[in-house]
Amino acid sequence: MSKPRIAFFDFSCCEGCQLQVLNCEDELLDLLALVDIVQFREAMTEADWNFDIAFVEGSITREQDEPRLKKIREAAKLVIAIGACSGMAGINAIRNAMPVDKAKEIVYGNKKDAFESTFARPIDTVIKVDGYIPGCPIDRKDFLRTVQALLVGKKPPDHDYPVCQECRLRENECLLTVGIPCMGPITRGGCDAIEPTFGSPCIGCRGLVSEANIESCKQMLEKHGLTIEDISKYMTIFNSFQKEEKHA
Amino acid sequence: MPDHDIHVHYVTRVEGHGDIVCKTNNGVVEKAEFNVVEAPRFFEAACVGRAHYEIKDIVTRICGICACGHALASLRASEAAMSIEPSEQTVDLRKIVLHGETIQSHFLHTYFLAAPDFLGVGSVIPLASSHKDVVVRALKLKKLGNDISETIVGRHVHPITLKINGFSKLPDPAALKAIQKRVIEALPDIEATVDLFSTIKVPELYRETEYISLGPTNGDKEYPFYDGDIISSLGQSYRPSNYQQVCNEEVDPKHTAKLCKHKAPSYQVGALARFNNNYNLLRPEAKKIAEKLNLKAPNHNPYNITMAQVVEAVHVAYDLIDLIDKVLTKGIKEENNKYQPKAGTGAGAVEVPRGILFHSYKYDSNGICQWADCVIPTTQNVRNINEDMKTLVPTIIGKSQEEVSLLLQMLLRAYDPCISCSTHLINVRFE
């Protein structure tokens, strides 16, 4: 049996998620034994359009991005969105709060019409996506777990539980108890609670858990003298893209 | 003589999206240029209205490769704006973090992005079977850089513990000691890297240009990465707060990045600019390596940026050993890193792997950002790359289309461009 062929693509992003793949230094050679990487512009010149799995990083911010993304979809058996920019527009969507034309005028002044840009959107507003690896950036282990699952034909883990669950397993002091607003209770886990482990609050880069228990979250916040507003200012760092914008 | 019509759409083995266009007609160069075609990302707009403690977490996302550099330039700008002076311990630990990033980025560039051209392959992947020892060494050295970041800031992309006026969590001294031991153990691998690059002959190109980098403040003896004034090889220096007089950014519709200019028609930033401007401040171990690589300051061949990175990697490795010694000897202490936000404008200038980086913010009295500006190394290099291409093409015009294309791509790669970084916006003003 020939090895599965995987490819990496990027749109508007920092390429930090692809760098996380290159940062799997201990596993990279083993990974190359299991799959053929046939496109990875950040790291290689060869560009083969015959592949099984496409990992796509970055948001869609221009109409000219769409045909390229559709071409990727047509070529791939599976498309996996990697990172917050690709899966939920992430940090790119902060600017959606401002009209595009206004933003361009501020940026490029009277030469604004030379630059094309629309709202920042996740890739699933343009194509069907088969899976997501969330996070800003993606977690290396999470990436490897996902590849492993896809190679044996299993569904990748979706970590649909709050960051707090992993934070407790790491025996961290809860930041809420010391009065630091933290999005852990409503943010999807799978990151080993890395931010709180290093003394910093979760800022929601993996998106919300599917059934965030807002009521119980409120009660817990109240117990610690915090309000939902205290943590909701973090909501707009990664989670400002609204579902209703999807087909706008 | 064959005419060339080259359009490299999305140059590979660089960070971000850029194109190279080259056209000649009857042996005359009509066009030889590098265009930034990355989608605009509007980071400075995203900062406006955000609180002082949120800014760093937003701007590190400008770039995955130099995330720590962006974080540090950002913190320095915020601290300058609010008149905060971080402790010596904070500064020393930050220098270690920056060195870790320089190591990881320089080895990523020299081995993974630049070396395949010299070894005649399209990427590092075929080398995994043909030159396995080289690839294993490259991965080991890159990992060392990453592990330095993980020990102090949680992860390299995107750093967690770096905060205004200190750290959200201090590193464990034992872990820092272990990192130091690994740096010492890596010295033979670094030596082998030098040996590998000493066998490589970079393409010829000679073009004198202006070199801009940090330089020492007040007779400081340190090769500056984290601290210093901005200096030009044409003889002028500025405080970081006057960075706009250095870069003079302007809009060109061909590029989503802006273009910069100081005294000469274009200027260069990065490892070779630092090497040329601050050669005397390099550690003796690094000077010895420069000699071995036949690199003398000033050097006017931009293909040597890669070689200057090798020299810097050696400097940084030895410097890391000393810096960690200093921190551990003094002992890592919990410090009070509280501060009061206040109104003000400030700038930070830091040497990131690809060159000098400026961040500047204006805060109101509640510490809410009113205006933000980030000037990226690659933005500053775009004009210089284009001038280099215009000088290069007439000297290679008789070569085949493939050779010309490869030499142009190698030139661009030498600059180690970070293109997603370079697209940003300036002058956001909210009334």
C-alpha cells in the first residue's frame, strides 16, 4: 500500500501552526516514514496536487483566495482546518468590527482601492471541512494525535470539554480564585491548559465548548467576585467571528 | 542571448506569500522585482481599543517564526509608553528568550530554507535519506532553540509568560541549568554546522548599500539584540523613540507591505547589517568563525546574510551559556511586577532574527491603546531586495531561465523574508 499523501496550505495567518508541525522535531522523521508530504510551501519547493489530506491554515480575507481554496477541496479526500484563523477566523476577525472600506482607507489612504480585502472568514464559509485542529497555535501533540487517527481511519479527538478539566489534572492553582479572569471554564480543551500552567489566563484560542454551561460558569465567577463581563472581554480576541457572518 | 520571462508565484521556503517577476528584452532588463502579495492583516487596527495587557497576545500573532521578538518589541514599547523600567532579572531572562529564538530561527533558515538550494534539492525532505546525519543535527539544533523558549516562556509560538514588567511565571532554575548544559553539549553540532557552511560557496553579487541595526548605547560592550540605539552604516544614530525618522514608511500599490527608505535609496536590515555595523562587539568565538567562513566586515554580498546567521548562531550560543550563568548565580527571585497604567506614547526596538523591529503604541490614562504601529524587518528590506535584483540580473542574463530564476529565489531566501509579518497597517487613528 502506498503511503498517504499529505499537503499543507496557508491563507491569511502567521504560519505559526505550520511551524508547530516543523517543531515536532522528535517525531518528524517518524512522520515522514508514514506519510509523504507533497506540498508545504513554507518548507519545500515541490508542489504536487495529488494528495489525500490537505491541512489548511489561515483565514479567507479576499475573493481571490476562494478559487485556490476550492481547488484544494477538489484535490483532497479530506480537508482539515488547522488553527484558529482557519477554523474560526481567530485574531483576523477582530477587524471585522470595522467596515472594510474604512479599514482600507485608514491603512492605505488614497491608494486604498489598489488593495483587495473583505471580512476575515473561516475556511468553512467557502468549502466543506472534514475536521478541525483548534488553537492559536495548534498544539503539536494534538496535531500528531489527529494525523494518527486519520491514518487508521478513526475520527480525530474533538476535546469537547473545558480547559479547566486539563488544568485540574495538572494541579494548577485556579486563576479565578486569585481574581484573574480566565476563559478556561467555557473554552474547548486539548491544549493541556498550557496558558494557566504558565500563570497566564486562557484567552479562548480554541473556541467555545459546544455546550458551555454559562449559568454554572456565572455562579462560579460570582463566587470569586468576578462577572461574566470580566472574562467576556477576552471573547473578542479569538471568538469575534459571528456565525451569521458566514454567508454574508 | 536568450530573453527571460520569469514569474515565480508564491516563492517557496520563505515565510508568507511573495512573487518574483523578471523580464528581459534583447538583453536589457525590463523588470526584476520582488512583490509582496500577502493578504493585508490589519494588526494595528486590531490593537486600537485594546487594554495594555492584551496587546502582546495580539501582536505576537503577527508572526509564528519571530513571535518572541514581536512580544519583546511590544513589551518594550508598552513599558516606554507607561514609563515602566523592568528589573535586571527580567531583562536578562528576556535576552535569553530572544537568543533562544535567534538560535531556532537561524538554524531553521540556514538548514531548512537556504541549504537545500546549495545541495541541489527542493527541500530538506530528500536529505532525510541522503544526508540523514545533517537532518538529525539540524532538527536537534532547532529543537534546542524551541526548548529554551519552552523553559522560559511556555512555548515558542506564541510565548505565554512574557508580560509587561516581568513574567507570569519564572523559570525553574534546575530547568535553566539543564538548558545551559544542552547548549554546551550542542557546541560540537554548531561546529559541524560551521564546517558544512564553510564548504558552501554563495553566489557572487556586490552592491554597497546602507545597513541599519541596533548599535550600542553609551559605550556598551554587548553585541546588541535587545537594547541599544538605532544606527546607520552611513553614520547617524537615533533613540528608538525616533524610529520613524529611520524607516519613513510609504505606500506602494504593488505591495501590501509598505516601503522604507533612510539616507540611501534603500537599506538592509538583518544578520549581515548587524554583522557589518557591530563586528567589533562579536564574541571572539564568533569572530573566529567569521574568519573561517571568510566573512569580513563590511561585506556587501547579500547572499552572505545566511553566513552572517551562522556567525551569529555561534555568538548567541556562547552568550547564552554566560547569560544563564549570570541569572543562576544571582538566583531567580519572585518580583513584584505590578504597575499602574498611564497615558503616553512609546516605542521599542529589538533585533529579531531577520533584522530590526519597531513597535510603538499610544495609550490613554486607562491603558487603552489609541494608536499602534509595527515596522517589520522584511518591510524595511523590500526596497533593498529590489535594488539587489536590478544589480544582479544584468550580471547573469546569459544564463538559462532556470538558473536565473534559482539565483533570484536564492537571493530572496537569503534575506529570510517574513512576509506575513510585513503586511500591516500604520496610522490608525480613532477620533
